[in-house]
Amino acid sequence: MQASEKLIVDSIRTLSMDGVQKANSGHPGAAMALAPASYVLWHHIMKHNPSNPAWIDRDRFILSNGHASMLIYSSLFVSGYNISLDDLKQFRQLDSITPGHPEHGITPGVETTTGPLGQGFMNGVGMAMAEAHLAARYNRPGHEIVDHYTYAICSDGDLMEGASHEAASLAGHLGLGKLIYLYDDNHITIEGDTDIAFSEDVEKRFESYGWHVQNLGESANDLDRLKDAFKTAKSEENKPSLIILRTHIGYGSPNKVDTASAHGSPLGAEEVLKTKEVYGWPSEEPFYVPDEVYSTREEIVKRGEAAEKSWEDRFEAYASEFPDLAASLKAAYEQRLPEGWDSEVPSYGKDDKALATRALNSVFINAVKDKLPWLMGGSADLEPSTKTMIKGHPYFSKDDYTGRNLGWGIREMAMCAASTGMSLHGGVRVYAATFFVFTDYCRAAIRLAALMHQPIIYVMTHDSIGLGEDGPTHQPVEHLASLRAMPNLTVIRPADANEALEAWKAAIQRTDGPTLLVLSRQGIPILDTDVVAPASNLHKGAYTLSAETGDTPQAILIATGSEVGVAMEAQEILKSKNIDARVVSMPSWELFEEQDAAYKSSVLPAGVPVKVAIEPGSTLGWHKYVGDHGAVIGIDRFGISAPYEEIYKRFGLTAEDMAAKVEELLG
């Protein structure tokens, strides 16, 4: 290692130590061990522009072991990104751009929010999928305008998480040659040495997945060997690559190297000074930065700006020769909805047959597929049930990356997290489908997508006890309440075919976070559009579907999904008993809460004390809308296996039960 390079590598190490020490919180050890590899990536291997971290043809980097966040912050600083020394000093402090784990949208150069282990690993697979898809669709001979790599550093913890198995298997199957991961084999987790719980042969495991594997052994400080390994990985075009690197956590620390204490705790002021002595560091001053680092920052910035300028020139030549393709690629990244994008989406009338709302997935997707060529997605091996195929288009595969249908296999965790990676990459809009009950597998990825404001569309079918005979293992009961509790996730449970189509429109139009569509297995009659309010009101979250006949209702019946029809029947029963009730369809709490107070009060006026809600799931949260004197008809236990009609009767989810509850409350 040359003296000038050692100075930059050790700057990453000392800044990382000092940041954790000043915060008195964090994980210094991995940053100290991985500094050489990070330096090699940012200074010698990756194509990036610190002046424009959003340049679309940049290489992507993910720190999957996000607990080592000071590594990426220090690396970005010495690479010329808009991160100041003061930002490093504010590590883990209120309103800083250097939070405890890397967060997308806060720190320039951070591509995704990481921390929950395995998620970044899966995000990277999605980014590589998006790159492969766009390159296959838009590149032409002599015009490789989409041509970049996805790099990640991952840890023992990432590889222990089952999620990484799903994603690694998929990446190998798809032959994602521009996906390159460095495995930090440091043998340490929070509890101690990894031999407590981890002894598999990682090299053989990834080879069996179809990855290209290089095991560098004890080469963590050998910059030339690291450079050669990354270059070799780039030369392997048909397989994703894993570089295994044996590192020593807390490298250089006289008393804490290779210990669990170096993993998740500050070294201590005295140990920091002793470690700097081992490095031969020229100053004891915290956050000391040599002049050479600042000159290197300028060089990296100039190189990045030149790389982007070269790409812009090439794109201009591409646009001149292929103007339609260039315009299409720009539109894919902007994702502006063209005029009349939904003009071919049909509507349904009362005489049309009952339809499961899941059936409208196919109707909507194939009505807009040509107007929205950047829309793509698929299901976790359930497409015949979720109805999410883009007709006339192939599956995305290593033989044809142009495919818009994503065959995820039975990998719900990888599906949702890789979809996030595709969304973060840009140029595509992704939907991911499975049975609603399996959001249990997807939850961590959905949560991070919501945290990052990514507009992914989750298509969740078989939404309730209405799926019937499969029984409680497949009947989602607590899921609506759970997911409604998640910030920045819009949950929509439509009442019939027309509301389902409007729900899809709402999902496409939402760009500041994910939308989760909750759709039925069983057929639902089309609401009579001649006598009820139009389904376009779905965009307000809740609306008066069928009004009372008098000036003021005696009761309000609130329902979502398939139970809106039940509420309509209950209204008729009450009418026969001279009780004047209003029916409110409430497909989305989140959309309703976005409305102003006057509108919300017009739908659910406070002056009507008797409000009854019905939904085949947990009653948790509903009292916000029915009030202290109202009632919720739901299910606060697990379901049962039987034909769905019998289950509805067993749990009292019928029109007769709803009408009786209103009568009881009216006294």
C-alpha cells in the first residue's frame, strides 16, 4: 500500500472511530476493517459523480451491513460528496445527515436505507434487475447508454438472514452479471464469534447458486489484490459475483481487534489514541484530515464530472439516432402519466356478472400496459390466482431481460425487497403480488419502502375469511389493522370491480410512497351505479355511497371491500323497519385522513351517534370512526376452514346481523 493511499484509507478509519466516539454510540469495528475495500471501490472501481449523486448511469453502492454506517459516511466524505466534517461530527445526532443507519434521501450518495440485515442484499438484486431490463430495452450497438454495476458490502449477519438465501438464489438464476458483492468475513457478531451459530461453507453455497466466487482470504489490506478482484468480477458477464474477504473487526486496535466489543460500541478515548499510534497517524486531534485527502476529493469530483459529461455526449448522439428510444427512456425515469393513460380502463354496470376484485388486476394492467411501458411486476408464484400477467410480454429472464413479467418464485421476502431496489434504481414502476396473508413475509420490506417513500404497488389478494376452505393459516385477520398502523403506506380495500379499478388508478398516481391493494378471492356483485355514488369517490378514501332518504340519517353503516354489499343489504332491511340509514364505503383510511375536516364531517357527521362498521378482520382502530357509542362487527380471533358463506354466518358478518346491531344501539 503506497503512503498516499494509506493516508486516505486511514482517514476513513480514523474518521469512523472519531465519529462513533464523539456520538458515544455506533459500530466502529467493521468500518476500520473495511476501509481499504471501500477506498478501492469509491476511488478506483466505481463510476460515480459526487457532484450529481443522482446521475442515472452511475454505479450503485449498498452498505447492506448498515450498522457500519460511519464507513459509508467517511468514504463519501473523502470521495468529495457534499458531506462536511461537521456532518461527520454530528453522527447520530438530531437532524444530522449522518444518522445511525444509512437513510436514502438524507445523505447524498446513500442509495438505500439499510440496517435490518438482508434487506440491502435484496435491494441490490433489484437494482441489478432494473439495470439489466433497461439496458436490454434501450441499448443499441455502439450506444450502451445504460451500462452500470451494482456493488454491495454484506456481512455475516446478512448471510445468516434467510432473506439473503432467497435473493442470492434468484440472482444466480437470472445470471445478473453486473451484481458484485463483497462479503465481510470478520467472524464476529454481537454475541461473539460466529462459530456459535454459523459454520456453513459460504463459497460452496454461492457457487451452488450460480455465482462467480473469489475467496481472497487474508487480503483485507492488499489494495492491488482488491482492485484485481473487482476487475475480475466485472469481467464475468453471466454470473453475479461474490468476493469473500477475511477481515479483522477493529483492525489496528491493540486491545479490541477481533472482539465483539469492537462491533457495536465505541472503542473508548484511550483506545482510539492507541489505535491511531498503530496506524502511524500524524495527529491525535479528533477528525483530523490531512491536506492530501482534500486534494484527492477534488480529483474524484473532476473525474466524476468528466464521466457524466462523456455520458451526456453519448446520450446526445444516441438521441439523434434513436429519438423515440431516447424519449421513451426519459419518460421511464420521469414516469409522468401521458394524456389519456387510463382511457382504455373499462367500467362495469349492475347487469355485469359478479367479479372478484383480484380479477380486475388483469383488466387494469392490460388496459394501461402500452401507455405505461415502464410498468412491470409479477407474483410470488401465484399469478394464476393474483391475475397480474402483462399479456403479450415474456418473463424477465437471463435469456430475455426485456420481459416485463417478473417470476419471483416462492420468494415473498426477495420479491418485495428487490422491488424496492428496482424502484430506487429508477426507470421502472413495480408491482408485487401475493396472498394478503403472506404480507407476514413481506412486512420488513414494505416498511422500508414506506420509510423511503418508494411508490411500489403491493397487490394482495385473497383478502379475508372470504377465501374459505383454506382455513385460518391462509385467512388474514389481523393484517389490515397491522398494515394500517404503518406510516406512509396507503391501504385500499375496494368494494367491487369499479372501485378496484379506481384503486389501481390511485396507486399509479401516488408517487410519494407505497400503496397496498387488498383484493377479494370471491366474486362481488357490481354496485348499482344508477343509484349509488360513483366509484371515482374512492380517491377520497371514504364517501357516502347510498344516502339516507331524509335530511339526517338515524344511523351510518360503514364498510370496506366485499362487506360494502352487506351494508347495502342491511340498509334495505332497516328501511323496511322505518330506520333511515346511510351507507359509507370506506376503502382507505389513509386517503380519507388526507381530506379536509369539512369533507370528513360531511361523510361521518358527529351528530349521528349510531355508527356501525363491518369488516372481516380485527376491530382494532375502527372506534376512531364509529365513536364511543358505535359498534364494529369484525373478527378478533383466527378464522376457520369452511365454505366462505358459512364462515360469514358463523362470525355474524351478515346484513341481518348488521341491521340487528343498529336496532340494538337505537334502543
